[in-house]
Amino acid sequence: MRWCCVPFKTWYEAAGDRGTGILVGRNSSGKPEFIIQHRAVDKEIVSLPSTDYPVTTISELCIFYCPWCSRQLDEWYGKNVDELYRPDLKISS
């Protein structure tokens, strides 16, 4: 795999752990999709203590360009999307 830059590769490898990571997959139309995901807790944590306010444990934001080197992601990784896809890390619908 030829990565667009070291930070993108590093964040891709960090996905699934507490903190921020990059997910790669396909949207409902089958087009390449790139997501910045932030996890408040590790993926193994299945429940949180009860609180009086809502808590977001995972948030996702779709991106089109690399935040570090500005490359257009579907052009750079389009042929490798299925190889990079890790469905177990994405928020389930």
C-alpha cells in the first residue's frame, strides 16, 4: 500500500482504539468513503456507567481530502478501498 502521507497511515492504523482514527469503506451508493472516527472508549467497552446526561462514545465525520497533505482521497485510495475496509470498526446503522 502506498499511503498519501505518514499521518494518514498512522491514524488508519489507530482506528478502533480510544482516540481518533481513519476508516475507509464504501457508502450506500458503493462509492469510496473516508471517515474520521473518534472513540471516547476502547471498542471492547460495551456499556458505560449511568449518567444524568447523554454521552457520545463514538462520533464519525466523512472527509474527502486528507487533513494533512490535502490529497483527494477517492483518487488516491479508490482502487484499494475494499482492501482497506474494516466493517467491524464503523458505527452500525
